[in-house]
Amino acid sequence: MGFFHRHRGLTPYLLLAPGVAWLAVFFVVPLGFLAYQSLESGNIDFGYAFTWAWGNYWHAIRDYRAQFVRSLEYAGLATLLALLISYPVAYWIAFRGGRWKNLLLLFIVAPFFVTYLIRTLAWETILSDNGFVVNALQSLHVLGPGGRLLATSTAVVTGITYNFLPFMALPLYVSLEQIDGRLIEAAEDLYASKLHAFLRVTLPLSLPGVVAGTLLTFIPAAGDFINAQLLGSPDNHMIGNVIQSKFLELTDYPAAASMSFILMAGILVAVAVYARAVGTEQLTGTAV
Amino acid sequence: MSSIAVPRQRQRNVLAAVLGFLRYHVLTVYSLLFFAYLLLPIAIVVVFSFNHPTGKFNYTWQGFTWDNWRYWDGVPGIRSAIILSLEIALIASVIATALGTAIALALVRYGFRGRATTNILIFLPLSTPEIVLGASLLTLFLNLNVIFGFWTILIAHIMFCISFAVVTVKARLVGFDRHLEEAAMDLGANEWTTFRKVTLPLIAPAILAALLLCFAISIDDFVVTYFNSGSKITFPLFVWGAARIGAPPQVNVIGTAIFVVALAAMLGNILVQMQRSKRAS
């Protein structure tokens, strides 16, 4: 097939080299350093030494199980909420958006144009003790007179859901947009009700989007610490908060490094369980 | 058909009609509510950039003022933080896009040994939590006694931008008509000339998109920067520090400004696309 295929030789490697080298040195190698550090013992004043200190891992799990579990719970809940909230809208844009599709998609990603921290601070304002949300909930007696939203798990999950919502909505839209409308018509011609046609045709065909959106939302959500820091109380802290403070405030590097790996393992297990449930085909289908 | 099937059929039709009605109108109303929810925090950011807070907390509306916009750099440290963020975002997006475009070209155009591994290498940073990216880079720099500052931030930003650039350019290259290049070669152009005169202009929109995406991701990054900044302060780090003692309204001013610029860039892009598709049809 022409010129490019006849000159396989060195060209692709020359094109790859700088970028791949960058990723190797500043992404892969650092993971090695992190693994090494996670098995060290000692402290910042007397230095750390590599001692195969697997105890770091057990101590991390023993002492911070609550934060690990909370991270997976909050991330899972926020992912589910994001899916339920954004699926109908993705559907609406894909099937009824017409020529406004691009503009509506722009609205979906609009939150990303506001600095992450600033939009989280905006939620702090919205959920604040004298804010209209709290006042409304108090007058509806959903919240007691002294009830608050800030510094609760509700606030943290609300923040995470909002902040990662576009990661869910966009893949959902892409997979729904690709569905051939004639398939749904065919189902209806064959006497499927609209509901049935949706459940048997549209929903299964949009599964790749559901899978991609779930992963794109869940993974960053599980490692997040900003929402818990700004919207929650110490009782709502996630493992990201612990890793952050161990690294940057307490300089307990081995503990923090081991927690980073446990977090990654936790995410991998969660993703694997999820993949089992929806089928690995969907997962690899969205991979690249 | 049996006599029972007919009413059931009718029932089903009624149900279908109701569901159809619901789908047409409730879905629209729901979607509008959704967009209100999505845009509410943005509106808050914009509105509170005009607030005149009496205390140090910019939480409740006190009164309208232009002062925050007039004295946008009236808070110590905010100007240098913005300049640093812009510098980093500019350099990181250019380098990451160059590296990423080269990788995308190699992946789409050539069959070579190690292609699958390269794909995985590109995919992994996208699926690793930011805190792990930041933490691992921190341990690298710590163990090599690298001094934290401008260069460590820049290195980090280029690292997490590369994958985004690759994905963006690759998407465009895949749907690319290779006959155009073959035609150029048949007319005697060499590989480099063909690349410059045919390939590059055709993928230019994707390269621009990658640049903008990398710029946006870089200027917004907090987590990885927080781990690798040393004593340097980018704009998101400034916001983080300010949030602990009550963020001044100037933070909202800059947030609004970034939002407006990004929105304008995206709107411009969409309008160009719309016009192009109109011309094509």
C-alpha cells in the first residue's frame, strides 16, 4: 500500500523515541522508584533503607482500612450517580440534538473550563450553612434546624459526582450516537414496545459507552482528595488525603508509597470485578 | 389471535404512547434541568467575582463591585502564580503535542515490533490516578536529589499531556485519506515534502486541538503539580493555599476569565466546523 509501507525500517522508531523515552523515564521508572520506596524502612531524619519492609503494606491496611473502603464507596457511588444522571441527557443529545449536538456537548464539558479547585469551591458556596440549598432542605424538614451539608459525606459525593460527570457523559454520548436508528425501528416493527426496544437494543448497544464512562469516572474519583478536603470533614477523608499528607506533610514516604500501590490494586480489583459483571469484551473493546 | 391478546395489545399501545410522550417531553425538561445543574457552579463563580465581601470569606452575596476585576492582581502572589501557570502550560503543551504527534504518526502509519506495547504505554498514564502519577514522580525526584521547581513541574506536565496529544491526533489520522499522499509521491515529492505539504496541513486541526487540550489540562492541573512544585506556586496551587484562609474574589475573577477564554476558543472551533460542513454539503 504505497510508500509508507515500503519504508518500515527505522522511521517509526525515530518518531516514537522522544515521546516514549519521556514516558519511560518520567512515568514507568518513577513507578519503580515508588515500589522500591514502599518497601523501605526508617524515617526522614535518619534516612530510609531498603529492607523488604512488607509490613508497610499491612500497617497501611490495618490503620487506614476505613479510608480505603471509603474511597471505593464514594467513588462507586459517585460513578453510579453520574451514570444515572447523565445517561438520559446523553440519549437526548444523541437522538434529539439535531444540529445543536456540538453546542450541547460544549455545555457538557463547560465545567472543565473552570479550574477544578474553583468549581469545587463553588460547591462549597452552594452547600454552605446559610446557602439556599440548606435553607430549602431545612424548610422541607429534610434537614433539621441545625442540619448542614458541608462536612458530610453527601457533600463529598456531590462534589465528586459533579467534577467527573463529563467523563461519564461524553463516552455515553459517543456510543449512543453511533447506534443505527434503523435497528430501533426494526425492533418496533417487530412489535417491541418502546421500553422493550430500549432495553433490548439501545441499552446493550450503548454498553461500551457505559463501560468507558464508568472507568473514566471511577479511577480518578477513587484517588481524589480535593473534594474530601474542601467539602468534607476529617471523617470523610479518603485514602488520597492520607497519601497526600503522609507524602507532603509527615514525610513518611514508605507508608505513603505503599498506600499508593494498595490504592492502585484496589482500583484494579474493582475494575476486574466490574469487567467480570459486564463481560471482558466490552472492556477490551473500549481500551484503545 | 386469541381474544385475550387484543386488549393486551391495546394496553401495550397505550403504554407505548404514554412512554413516547414521556420520552419526548420529560426527557427535554430533564435535560434542561441537567444543564442548569451543570452550569450552576459556573454561574456562582462568575457572580461571586463581582461580590464585595465584607469579611475574608467570599461565601455570601454582599454587594456588587467592579473592583475585583479592576484590581485582579490586588492579592499578593496571584500575578506571579498566573504567569507561572501560563509559562508552564505554553511550553508543556507545545512539547507534549510535538512528541505526541510523532507517536501518533508512528502508530497509525507503520507496522513495527512493539506497537502493542506502545499502545499500552500511552494508555496507562490515562488510567492511573493522578495522585499516583504525582507521588511516583515525587519519589523519583527525591531519590535523585533533584531540586523541585519550574523544571520538575514542566517535566510532570509534559508527561501527563503526551497521552492526551497522542489520542487526539490519532483519532484524526485514522480517518485520513492516504491516496492524497500517494498522489503527491507519484508527482515526484519525497517523503519529507509530502509530509510538509500534504500530511501536515490535513492534520493541522488535530494538532491544534491537541495543543488546546494539553494547554487546558496543564493550566488546570493541581494534584501532580502539588507533589512536584517545591516552593513554586502555580495558579491552582495559589487557589488551594487561599482556600484555607478564605479565597479572595480575585480567584473568581481569574476563574471566570479562564472560563470565558476557553469557551470562546471552543465556540470558535464549533462555528468553523459548522461552516465547513455547510460548505461541504
